[in-house]
Amino acid sequence: MKFVIRLLQLAFALTFIFSGVSKCIDPTGTSLKFNEYLLYFGLGGLTDFTMGLAWVMSILEFVIGFNLLMGRVLKVSLFLAACLMLFFTPLTLWLACTDAIQDCGCFGDALHLTNWQTFWKNVVLDVILALLIWMKEYLYSLVGKTNYTFYAYWCLFIVIGLCWYGTFRDPYIDFRPFHPGINVAERVLGLSQTTADSADEIIYTCIYERNGERKEFPLEELPDEADGWEFVETVERSASNSEELGVGSEELPAAGTVDDKPLDFFARTPEGELFTEDLLTRDGYTLMMLSPSLDHASQHDLDRIEKLYEFAQDQQYAFYCLTARDTVQLNNWKFNTGAEYPFLFTDMQIVETITRANPGIMLLRDGVLCWKENLSSLDVNALVSAKLDEQSYGEIHEIDYNKRFLALLILLFGPMPLSLCFEIPNFLKKLKGKKEEDHQ
């Protein structure tokens, strides 16, 4: 029985560590998920605090899992874990029953579960936690207090660093589909290429959801997200198929049967013209400024944006600002900044999927994503110092996420063998004392 309880302790600890680290990697994504919850419950006034809440939640989950893995501070850790599970289990049951929000975000973008899968996962964790509390005398302790303190501060430093990097730059490990090296044009327009020989006209529409209700809208009649509509996906169909289904119909095909494109992406001009194909199939370099919300975009680096735009004009590169569809925000931005570069509209969720920065900068070359960067961390002077095809900024900055994942594992768990080695004298001392007691 003792062995089983200790295995359950290990499983529970690793689950919380994985959940915490996945949120630490992308705190902005966690913050956006909290925004969804608050907006759904009519608490939009609290969205300014979601980034801080994302930091607290991700670090707290990691600390709970780490303490259970080490077998230290068990009473406090079990109590905090119980509080979290008592809150999230009913919440995920409600999500499973209502489908109000499609993904609870418990593992960030690292692992997506359905709402029912999330609920039953929590039920299993509840059972394990109840057993750990009931039989806490069987729980193991890997290290002594001194070694635990050193190792705990080390890991806390790592996860805080992950949160900082993910907040002010980009996620250390990017689980999102838009990453350097992918052919965006091929992934987005691939379906239209296969249907290009068809005589039917291709029509792009978007599916939005509100209070569990899904509707399909033509691109020129997209709903206002302030009214509670949330973007789900972009779909592409022939005109005849569109007429059969009825644009704007509440009866939609099951998920996965309409849209076979790997990536959801579209772009329209402020006048309402579809610009996706023109943008992605353009030859040469295309610099793009990305802002999910111009009202919340940083204006501290306006001179850097202007420098990039002037560089693009001098070198005859395309330059666009891709932002959420909001003409009021666009007019305010133009008035406040004097921006003269062209703007394109898309859905806020699409921009947030591409980059967590506001604003961010992305470079495309012949439809291939070369790199994306937070504007505040981009070396603009180096970028504008020479033609792009004559410097490293004109190349694809592919990131080996397998190496990053391995490096993260080494940073977090590499010191563990050393900590265990320091426990050998204590272990031998206890073993010797036990033998003496048995001998007496």
C-alpha cells in the first residue's frame, strides 16, 4: 500500500508541475484564457489583473507539484492543492455541461483536452488527492530541509524566468502553429489551391460563438466582439456549398467536417476587400506589424515602427499593420501616432495566436515565416543597416524546440541527482541507527 501511495504522490506532483510549467512558458496565453472566463461572466472590468493572476497561478501550481515531488512542506501543499481542486472541479463540470468555453486552458497550448476530458482528469486527481491526504503518513520525502531549500529557490528562479521571458518576449517553447520556418501561404491557401480547378467560386466565411451558439458570417459582416461573439475558425467553401448550408445559419456541420485547412488566417483591407492571397503569395519580403488591439498597443516605440516602415519603403519591401477589425481603434491610432503605413483587418484571436506581443513584428519571405519578435526586444538598428538578403535578419530563424525542451528539463531536474547525493550520509546514518535498534 505504501508503494501505491508513493506512486500516486509522484503522479499528482508531475501533473501539477507540467500544468504549472506549461502556463509559465506562455503567461500571456494563460492571461487571455482568464479574460475569456471573465468576459463570459460579465467581469470584464477585472481583465487588467489577469496577467498577474496568470503569473500567480502558474507559479503556484509548479510550487505545489515541486513540494509534493520532493516530499517537503506537505501539509501546506496538500491544503493548497485541495483548494484549487475544490474550485476547478465544479468549474470544469459546468464547462463540460455547457461548452461555454471550448478549452479550459489547464495545460496552456501544450496539451488541449476536451471539456469532458478535463473534468474526468480532475475527478481522477480528486481521488488521488483524497488518498494522499488520508494516508499522508505513507508519503515519501526525497531530500532534507537544507537541500530542499537550495533546490526550491533554484527552480523558483527558473520558472520566474520563464514567466518573464514569455511575457516580455515570446514563449520559450512555442506550441502555437505560427512558428519560424512554416510556409504560411501553403498552409493557409493549400485548400484553395486544390479546389482552384473547380468551376465554383470560393467563399471565405468565419464561424463565431456566443453562449454556446455558433453562427457563420461572411467576412464583410463580421459580428462585433464587444457583443460577446468569439472567433472559432475561418472556413472556405464553394459558392454552391455555401448556398446549401446558408451563411449565417445556426445549424453548422460538426467540428472538423467543414474546414480542412491547418491554419486559420484571413486578412481584409479597411474597405472590406479580401487580401489574404495577395498578402501571402507576394514575392520577396513582407514586414508586418501585429497588434491584437491598437488601443492597448505600446506607443513607446513609435519611432522604431516608423524606422521599419521607412526602411521597407526604401528597399521596396511590403509593410502592413495587421490588427483586429475595429475602425474606431484604427482611427484613434492614426490620429495619435500619425501612422501612414497600410492596415489590414483580421480577427483578434488570429493575431494573438501568431504573437503574444503588442505590437509584434513578423517577416515573411515568399509566404514563409522567417521570424517574429516583440518590437521592444527587436534590434531595429541592426535590421535596417543593410538589405535583408544581405544579413541574418533576412534568413529563417528556425528554433529547435526539442533542444529548448531538453534544456528546460536539465535546468529544472538536473540538480536533483546532486541533491539526492547529499542525502546519502543522512540515509546511511538512519540505516545504521535502525540496525542498532534491531540488534538491541
